[in-house]
Amino acid sequence: MMMGELWQQMGSVMATIVFVYTVFEKFFPPNLRDRVQSYTHKLTSHFYPYIQITFPEFTGERLKRSEAYTCIQTYLSANSSHTAKRLKAEVVRDSQKPLVLSMDDNEEITDDFNGVKVWWAASKTSTNSQPFSFSYYPPPDAKRYYKLTFHKSHRDLITLSYIHYVLQEGKEIASKNRQLKLYTNNPSSGWYGYKSTKWSHVIFEHPASFETLAMEEKKKEEIIKDLEKFKGGKEYYAKIGKAWKRGYLLYGPPGTGKSTMIAAMANFMNYDLYDLELTAVKDNTELRKLLIETPSKSIIVIEDIDCSLDLTGQRKKKKKEKEEDEDQKDPMKRAQEEENKGSKVTLSGLLNFIDGIWSACGGERIIIFTTNFIDKLDPALIRRGRMDKHIELSYCGFEAFKVLAKNYLDVETHALFPVIERKLLETDMTPADVAENLMPKSVDEGVEDCLLNLIKALEIAKEEEAVKKAQEEARKKEEEDEKEVKDKEVKNNEKASEDVKENGFH
Ligand SMILES: Nc1ncnc2c1ncn2[C@@H]1O[C@H](COP(=O)(O)OP(=O)(O)OP(=O)(O)O)[C@@H](O)[C@H]1O
Ligand SMILES: [Mg+2]
């Protein structure tokens, strides 16, 4: 007999029992009722050897969607779409698949775990308590739940292992199908300031990956391994007593692939990106709130950290000195300055953001800073522990060029490659410029035309570099000559005054 039919029969039996129970409750004293109840339980469990566990969709007072329900739904959708006969199709937000199929209400499927058979049923109970009442409003939504049924002899296996397995699997499938998101912080002033959430997002669709990223193979591998180690390092971080987070500092000239690498990292890790615009953050308190609102499995990015705030000298200025400065200003001027300054985030606020006790909330977070000028940054900001790994992205070398040639022209070798290799050694050109020159400018341009374009561009860049160098040298020489003349003058003046002293002339 099918489980569904069995339950239908059980339903009518239950209705009779409920009726008898109501009569029984009315006419029998409480102590007798308790005794009869315990016997009934024993009797039913003897004849009905199955255990049922329900997982309601909503739990708690705040009607939060149950995480377990969502995981089970994902797990069953992946497993039921080929076994269940009635399926429900839904467009699910943030999922890569346009349509997600899951089992329909009152549908039932079986699953197998270590040779043990279990039954899953999707059910719902109507919450409308007055079925015949007339109302202008539609009846409230039904309460959905999943019901798991299994034989009582497998109680331990199911409750200790199987349910855990289903939840884990569900989570993993969801994270694989998840659409990545790119968040940015809302400005704290104006209408956005009243928004309950501090971050707004769009779907992240950057196609960058480590395969298409142009850089030395060895360096790339090292970064990939570092990321992999971090991802699977939950126990390790717990063992060494460190918060599960890692900081990367990406530095190098403009157009060397810092932003591209961030996108590649997000795609590789399957983490959401939180692009933090520091100048829009009011103060340190708000910075902390933003941090708390980022969940685990996220990458927090602060681009061009050297330009975001004046973070270079603030920590060095002593508090006392600062107070003295402030006291001397008149209050009106001070208030205006505060207003103009916009963001009051300080270096110490940022240091605490990265490394303070709050930064440990949530875990599994990566923080990335990018800068064009690493020397401008306060050493405290980029010390290991805050920025654990410093990655330099530099001008295009031959290895990086080969990746770009493969991406843009689909070639791995060419007779012109050795020429380009030599020219790249002589000239500094960013991967962004190399990529631009490699891109065919019309449908008629073939591989060779593009490579020749690049060679030409490298030659022009070399000439420009030589001119710049000559100009720089000429400027330096001019400065030195000027200095020499000045030094001579000073020396002559000194000599003259010494003569005056010695000879006693006035
Ligand atoms: N290493 C690279 N690999 C692949 N493409 C690259 C690389 N570097 C630059 N590019 C190309 O050049 C463009 C600019 O690169 P990107 O924005 O990553 O530079 P950046 O280092 O972030 O520059 P900035 O310092 O100005 O922000 C990208 O769109 C990308 O196509
Ligand atoms: Mg950039």
C-alpha cells in the first residue's frame, strides 16, 4: 500500500479518535483521563512503528523563515525533480537557475540513507480558523511544512546523522547555485540614513576568473592555494585561536589588475562582495555597524585606501596636540569644518574595523585593500594580522602577456612572441594597455595585425619613456646646477663675513 493511501486511512481513524477523545474529556475525571491517555500512546506506538518529524516553514515569533526548511527544500528539489510526479516551479531570487523545481504540496517521495528508507512529504495546514466567514481579504497563507517519516528502529541513525546530512547537503547545493551579489554601503545622510539596512546590492556578474587573470603562473598558484587554505581553515583558525578572517593588500600602478583580481577572488570563493566606500561612512560607530551587517562568506573591499581618507598621519598626531589645535579654533569655524569633512572615520576606527574584537563576529571573511601607493600607507594599517598577504600587481611580463594573448586572440604561440618578450623586458606597460592593443579593432584584423599593433605600441612607449627619462635627467641636472650656484654663493658670503671678522672691517 502507498504511504499516501495509508495516511488517508489513518486520517479517518484519527477523526474518530478525536471525536471519542472530546466525549471522553468531557465526562471522565482528570486522573482517569491521564491514565487512559498514556495507555493509548503505548498502544498506538505498538501498532504504528513509524516516527514522524515535522519541519515548519516559519519559526519563532518574528516569523523568520526556518533555515532548516530552506535547506530541506533545496535538498529535496535536487533529489525529487526526477522522482516526484507533481512538481512546483518557482522563480527563486538570487539563484542561478531561472526556474527551481520542488515537490508540490501533498506530494511524497522516498529517500535512501545507508540502505534505510525514509519518506518525505510536503504538506500544509490552513490557518484560516473560520472557513465560512465572509471577508474582503484573502485568507491568510497556509502553513507549510515538511514531514519526515521513518521506522522507529532507525531513530538514532536518522536523528543523529541523516538530518544533519540533509541540512549540510542543502546548504552546499544552495551555495553552489547562489547568484553572487555586489553590495555597497548606503550614504548615512538623507533618505538612505533611515533605511533599516546599511547595504544595497546588485547581482554580481563580473566574468573575471583566475584563468583569465594575467600574471605569473607561480604567483597565481600561490594566491589560489592561500584562498583554498583559508576556505577550509575553520578548525585550523579555531585551533590557533585566531578569528577566521584574512586580509589581502593589492598594490601596484593603475591598470595592473587589482580590481580584476578582486572579482576573480569573489568568483573563485563564491563569496559576496561588499564594496565599502569609506568617504560615505559618517563615523567609526557607523563603520562598526556596517561590519556587523556583513555575513560570513563575504569579501569586504576598500579600493584606493590611500585616497579614501587622510589616514596617513592621523594616528601619529598626539591626542594632546590635537586638543590644543582644536581649542584655538573658534566654535563656528570648527562646526563648519566638521560639516565639510563629511566622514569622521579615523585611522584607529579603521584599524579596529579590521582587527578589533568586533571583526571576529561572523567569521569566514576576507578584507581587501587596494592602493597605487603602498608607501603612503601607515605601517599599522598594513602589518601582518591586518593585511596578512601583500600582493604586488605589476607591469606586464611575458607570462602575463601569454595569458592575455590566449584570452584575446586565442593563440598560445606565434613567431612574433620572442620579439614581444624582448620588448616587454625593455618597456613598462600595464596589462590594461597590452590588452587594449591586443584587441582587434575591426573584423578584418587578424592575430598578426594585433600582435604587430602591440609591438608598435611598445616601441612608442619605449620612445616616450626615453624622452621622459631624458627630461627628468635634464630637470635633475638643472636642479643640481642651481644648488651648486647657491652653495657657492653661500660659501662666498661666509668667506666674506669671516674676512670681515678677521680684518676687523665694518
Ligand atoms: N592582470 C590582468 N589580467 C587581465 N586583465 C587585466 C589585468 N590587468 C588589467 N586588466 C584589464 O585592464 C582593465 C583594468 O584593470 P583593473 O581595473 O583591474 O586595474 P586596477 O589595477 O584596478 O586599476 P586602478 O588602480 O586604476 O583601479 C580591466 O578591465 C582588465 O580587462
Ligand atoms: Mg581598480
